[in-house]
Amino acid sequence: MKDIKRGVFMQDIKVEIGDKDKHEAKITFIDEDISMAHGLRELIIDDENVEFAAVQKEHPEITSLILIIRVKRGNPISVIEKAAAKLAKMAKDLRKTVK
């Protein structure tokens, strides 16, 4: 569902947590373009505890993307949450800048 708010399209992001274990997690972004998943991947890969991070698109006609992350230590979901918070702050700062 999209709302128009101050000239910006806001959208609820639908995700599913797929395979997850102590060091790896897969998050599926449902009906999303590449922006969110790749933005998160860019921030995640900078974390020194991250061994691997990638975005997978299973088929060109499927609109879902899978974010795959493997960590050396720590919780992979916590790393994703930390990156999501940083990405949200970056978006908020950008919005303030362009006002």
C-alpha cells in the first residue's frame, strides 16, 4: 500500500525470514525493487563481523529478492537490524537536507 506524503511515496516493506542458523540468515523482500536489499547489503558488508553478504534474484520475472548474510560471530539478524537502522537514519538525514 502506497501513501503520498509530502511528495514522497511511503511503502510498507514485506519481508520473510527464511533459512536461519547461528551464523547465516536469508531474508526475502517480497515485491520490492533492488534499492532496499542492495542498500542494506552495502551497509552490512562494511561490518567486520560479516563474512559474506549478497542479494539474490532467483528469476528475472520474480519480484522478490533474497538478502543472504553470513557472520563470523554474533547474530546475523542483529547485523541486519543494525544496518536497517543506519539506512533509515541516512534516509531521514537526506529528507531533512532536501527540505
